[in-house]
Amino acid sequence: MNENKIKEGMTNKTNEALVEIVTKLRNEYQPEAIIAAEEELKTRNIDFSEITLDDHRSSTETNFSIDYMEIIIRIFALIFPWIFNAIGRSLLSLFMPQVLTILITFPLTIFLQILIYRKLVKMDYVKKAIIFKTWTYIGYVGSVILGLISYFLIKFVL
């Protein structure tokens, strides 16, 4: 996102939402968004420095749950391509040759990954969306490597 869109988005938020962004949800937003929220609070003459100090305990408590949620996202994103491809191939193999199932399930998996990524961005979970996208690509690479290893084992060893 460019800076103008971020600033425009912050001007549309309520005072409470802006204070929450610069305090409790600070780890959820990109640095540019936090700066824009702080500038918007200054423009509205709202002092958030006292709130930040008061909420330090609750902020550190939520950091654990945020890290925990990121771990869950990473695990889900890592196994997402494998699970979806396995289920999709199994179901489609009932109706068509195995080669066609690969050609159908792989693009569908990428399409679903893009939909989930866009939904996370739309919900202002940009950091989690980037984590999801990155770890899903790692899952794709792992899936391809595992497929190649199993292919060569079956073809040349067995």
C-alpha cells in the first residue's frame, strides 16, 4: 500500500481504533501504518503516550497470543498445499487420469491461497497475510520436492 492510502485509511478510523492500533495492536500493523495512526492522533490532539504506558502490561500479554497465532498460521500455511492437493487429487482421480488431477489441483491451490491472502489484507492483517503467503510458498516447494523424490524412488529404485 502506498502512504496516501494508509493515511486515508487512518483518517476514516475512530479515535478508539487509532489508539488501539498504536498500543495493543502495534505488532499487527506495518511501521508505516503505525506512524500514520500516530500522526492522525496528533492531528486530532489526542495524547496517547499515557495510554501506551498504562497498557504496557496488556500489550505484552497479547504479544504471546499474537506470536501463538502466527505459529498457527505458519503451520497451516505450510501444510495447506499438501492437504488440499492430496484431497483434490484423490477426489478427482475418481473421474479423470492422475496427470489431469495435478494440472487442476495445483492452480486451484494457488487460487485459494491468493483468496485467503487477500481476505487477510482486507481485514487489516497485512503482517499475517505476508506470513501466510510466504509459508504457503515454502509448502509448495516442499510438496514439489517430496513429489520429485517419491517419483525418482518409484521409477529407479523400486
